[in-house]
Amino acid sequence: NQGQVEIDSLATSFNGMLERLEVSFEAEKEAKEQMRRFAADASHELRTPLTSIHGFLEVLLRGAYNQPEQLLKALKSMHGESVRINKLVEDLLMLARLDRTPSFQKAEGALDEMLREMEPQLRMLAGDRKITIELEPQTLCMYDSDKIKQVVLNLFHNAVQHTHPMTGEITLKLAKLENQVEIAVHDNGPGIAPEHLGRLFDRFFRVDTSRARKSGGAGLGLSITQSIVELHGGTINVDSELGAGSTFRVLLPRS
Ligand code: ADP
């Protein structure tokens, strides 16, 4: 009868509401947990170089400042640590800006021309490594040129970090696909094990913490890169095999 039908429909919508509440409660819990993890990771990354600077200062204050050799060594190390802190704070600020509604200055332009302009800078970064650059002409796209430059620099910088200074080979390619443009950075470095590939773009993720530590990275470069690419409506992926090098591909919508 009519009353029963109404009760059933009320019960159904009540259940639906409860389910939605549960889902949003879970999402909020997950977001809070992510924030907590982010703050813990960021503090840990800052604490490491600060502890090191603190240690050097203590040694100097205990008298080592009288010995020029020890003084110079400590100053150099502290300088290195401060560079690391600076880079970390810049990366954190960049992530914070990307998380809020970012103000991108997108304009239509030829990506090949932008990459061509970057060539001297890329060659300088690469030192004696062999660089090949293949750019398809008139590859038009809507992009924020500072941000896409940063994407290319991040990927290129990683390729340089992971290749031999003399025998390293890095290829930068730009190609037009049907609806997209592809920027690919390939290196002949050690490659990345399959079990790490899934977490590569996570914040603070590093494959080899001790090795990466020397290069000063906090594992934020690729997550910044991915955010920039996604805010352009694009995607980034990686192809890599241990011993066979890595290829990072950025796909952006073609205009
Ligand atoms: P970082 O800013 O510390 O370099 P990234 O987010 O750029 O961190 O990279 C995360 C990790 O991915 C690095 O610690 C490194 O282990 C690995 N990785 C990135 N690029 C390459 C590459 N071209 N070859 C091998 N490993 C790489």
C-alpha cells in the first residue's frame, strides 16, 4: 500500500545519505592522513641538513675555527646543506602554489622553438654527456612557458644525475601525435626497478635514499613535474628497465 511504499523510499534515500556520509568521512580521513604524512616528511627533510649544520657549528665553536683547514671544510659543508634547504623550501612552496588554484600564464606557442632556446642551457647542464635533440617543427601547444621549461629541466636534470659524466647519453625528442604533443627524455642510465615505478611520482619518494642524498634531491621533482603537466591537461609516464635506461614521456594536448 501507499504508506509502505513511502516508508521504503524514505529508507532507501536515508541509506543513500548514510553511504554518502561514510564516503565523505573516509575521504576526509584520508586527506588528513595525507597532510600529516606530508608535514612529517617535510619536517624530516628539513631536519637532516639543519642537524648537520648544527653539528659543524658545534665543532667550530669548540675551537676548530682556529684551524683554517677545518674551518674551510665546515664552511663548505654548511654551504652545501644550506643550498639543500633552499631547494627544499623552493620545492615545497612550488607544491603549495600548485595545490591551490595556480595562476598559469598559458599562451599558444611553438614548443620546438622554446626547446631550441633551451639547448645551450641543457648542453651546459650535461657537461661531456652525449646529447641528441630532435624537435619536430611547428609543434603548437597552449602552455605556460616558465612551467613547461621547468618540466623539461627537471626531467633533464634527473637524466644527467643518473648517467655517467663521460659515457652518458641523453636524448630529448619532441613529436606531434594525433591529438597530443610528446616531449620525451631518454637516458642510458641504470634504469628503475619495476617495483619502484608505481611510486616514482609520489611526494618525497626516492629510489635510493643514500645516493639521492648526495645529489641533494628530496624526491619532490617528479611530483612537481607531474602536477604541472596535469594542470596543462596532460599526462606523464615512464618506461624503464634495469640496465637499459629510462624514458620519461610528457603528453600535452595539441592546439
Ligand atoms: P629528486 O628531486 O630527489 O631528484 P625526483 O622526484 O625527481 O626526486 O625523482 C624521484 C626518484 O626517481 C629519484 O630519487 C631517483 O631515484 C628516481 N629517478 C628519477 N629520474 C630517474 C632517471 N632518469 N633514472 C633513474 N632514476 C631516476
